[in-house]
Amino acid sequence: MDTSIHAVAEILRSSAVVACLTGAGVSAESGVPTFRDAQTGLWARYDPQRLASPQGFAADPGLVWRWYMARLAGVEKATPNPGHLALAEMERHWPGFALITQNVDDLHERAGNTNIIHLHGSIARFHCQRCGTLHNLQAAERTAPQPPRCATCGGNVRPSVVWFGETLPQSSLTAAVNAVSACDALLVVGTSGLVYPAAELPLIAKRAGSRVIEINPEPGPLSALADVTLRGRSGALLPQLLGIGD
Ligand SMILES: [Zn+2]
């Protein structure tokens, strides 16, 4: 065990409350492509704003729908990796373990975490763009070329993800701020280029006296702030921290 892994394990052992913030790297290790990486083939020619904004959805609901249903199909083929499973183990070990994620897939849920804060929403959930009513989808609705219509108001049903130009759900942001303010240690995993307001979370943790641990293959803006940094894949490093992998 190298010295930095030992140092992180020691921080975790001495922490009563632990929280974690995950980003795209954790999902990428399960084969879920990032938004940009998913823009291949016929999708490559579209501006991201056309595929992921309220204006893009209003202009061409079918295009946006087909893009998200293609991505959802990719998510459903993926399975949680050892990093996801280690984070589920941490929830069992630390009561109140909060998992804050920038990812829109449901791999943390499938790994077994229950206390999950989705900062950017969820690709497997749906609501009406006009009235907000939640909507459960039938298989045939997902493969249809156009989004389903809301039974309440007739508006278009959309994936419950945060689009360009939209603000993060306030309840999620508040829950995330509360979690990082209350923890003794914050793991920041698989994300180097943190975008505001998620970028604030490690700072808030630090100011509240928490220790910040960065786990990422590449250095990023967070590296200077972190108390300890582990360079590598989360699927290899997180199980090592628990002593349940190699
Ligand atoms: Zn509606």
C-alpha cells in the first residue's frame, strides 16, 4: 500500500461522517460515454445546445428525445464497476454517507447506494416540460420517434436532466451543501474540471473543516485544494481504500 493510499485510509478511519462527490470519470469506467464522447456518428453534426436545452427541445422535440433515448439505452447496457460498489459499501459503513453526483445515470442506485443527490438530474426519470408532472415510461414510448404527451396538460414529456441554460434543482444543491458542510472527509472522485456550482462544494467542505481527498487520473483545479490526492482509476483505488480489492 503506497503512502498516499495509507494516508487516505487513515483519514477515513478517523472520520465519523463521510461524503463523496462523483463525476463523469466514475461512469466512464463502466463504459458510459460523456455527453461529448456520445456525440458520434449521426449525432456528431449537432450543436450540444440543440440536443440539450429548452430551446432545442421546443424547436425539435423528436430530435432531443431520440438523442436521450439512445443515451439511456447505453446507460442501461452498462453495469456498476468496482468503484461504484465500493461507494455502496461506504454507505453501509458510514451512517449518513451522502453521495453527491454530477452523473445523470443510475449506476450508483444500481450499485446499492440509497442516499444519492443528483446535481444534474437523472436520465432515467421523466417529467412534463410544461407542467412538471412526473411520468413513468412504457417501453413503446421510449422507442417512439417523438416524446410522449403529458396526460395532465398535453405538453411534451422530457428526461429529468439539467439542460444548458437551466439551473440546478435547488433542493439538490441545498442537500449537497448541507452534506459537505457536515462531513469530516469529502472524497471527490472522477472529476477534474468541476463546473460551478459543483466546484464550490469542495471549498465549502474545506472551510467547514473537512478534509478533501481527490481521486482522479489527471490533475485539475481541485488538486491544489485537496489534502491528499490519489492518481488513478476510481474502480481500482476505491476498493483498495476499503481493503476489499487489490
Ligand atoms: Zn403536463
